[in-house]
Amino acid sequence: MRAFFAVLLLTVSPLAALAQTAPPAETPPAARTEPVPQAKPADPQATSPQATSPQPKSPDAAATAGEPDRAKRLDALFAALKVAPTQESAKSIADRIDIALTPSGSETVDLLMSRAAIATQAKDYDLAVQLLDGILVVDPNHLDAWNRRATVFYLQQDYADALADLRQVVAREPRHYAAWMGIALIAKDLGDEKRALEAIRKARDIYPQFEQAENMEETLSLSVEGRPI
């Protein structure tokens, strides 16, 4: 059970964009022989580095500018996930959603996330929580940090804090099927099968081809609602 919950962690593989610059076109021979008109003296202010050099955008401004595109991409992916005809096609879409949900835009945050993952694997849970705490101070909307800290709390059998963190995830992204799955697992462990069934059905409503969620829903529905007559 714990191993399966840990698999639900959302991870991201950074994608590098490649850009090619075309070589400048050769000047036509005729242009070389024509007299060049006398240019007016350049305005020192207009040619100063401050006037001509574009000012770099701050990371926050760049992230804000990219939010509408990211939101549209997520909307399209979640819509496709809901109608995916097979588990294989759904898994491919889910992988793309995982990537779209987790970018931080910060090398420092990415480094802390990596160290938190290593600490969790080494079962140094206190260090993992400390690192994830630091990330959430810098970026309170980092879904993966909330989700991973919930996993660490779960591994420590601190179900109250794990549930609280998962609630933070679904409050920020209600379509986070992995968080709903985590809520279902914890509720089931606590003996609250009715709440577990409600959570697992939310996960399946978002991701109908989620095989593990389907199996869990079947088991819980029998326990909570009994066999249909």
C-alpha cells in the first residue's frame, strides 16, 4: 500500500528547447557599388546600451506570462484524459499532465526537490520534510511539494498531516487524480471506507482509465454499498 502511494508522486523531466539561427544573407553585388548616403550623426542616447538592449524579464513575470498557455494546455489534456479509449492512451496523456503540473521555473526549488527525494529514499524523513517546508515557503503553490510532503507524512503514519497536505493539493488543482487517490488510501487505512469511496470516485471521474483506482472502487463499493440486487 505504501509503495503504491509513493508511486503516485508526480515527477518532471525538464525539456530543453533547441533554436537554430539562420546565417545572414550575402549582400548583393549591386549594393556594394552604389554610393552610400551620408548618415546623420547618431543620437548618443538612442545608441546607448540602456536604450537598445532589451531588459530581461524577471522569473515571476515570465511565469505569469506563461500561465494562460499552461492553463489551456492542462484543460485540453484533462479533457482528453476523460475520454481516452484505452488504458495505454490514457497513461500517455496522464504522463503529459504530470509534466505540465510540476515545473517550478526555479533551479533552487528543483535542487531542493531532488534532495528531498533522496532523503525520502534514504528514509531520512525529518530532512525530507525540512526541505519540502523550505520549498513551500518560497512557492506555496508548488503542487508536487505538497504531494511529496504528504507522502512523507504517510510513510511516517502521520495521517492527519498527510491528509491536510493532500487537501492543499486538490484545493489548488481539483483535477489532481493522484491526490484524490492518496486521500482514498488514507481514508481506507483509517477505516473510513465511505470517504475513501467518495475520493476514489473523484479520481476515476477525472481519470476513468486509472486501473488501480478502478480496482479500489470495486472493492470499496462492495463494502460500502453491497452488491446490486
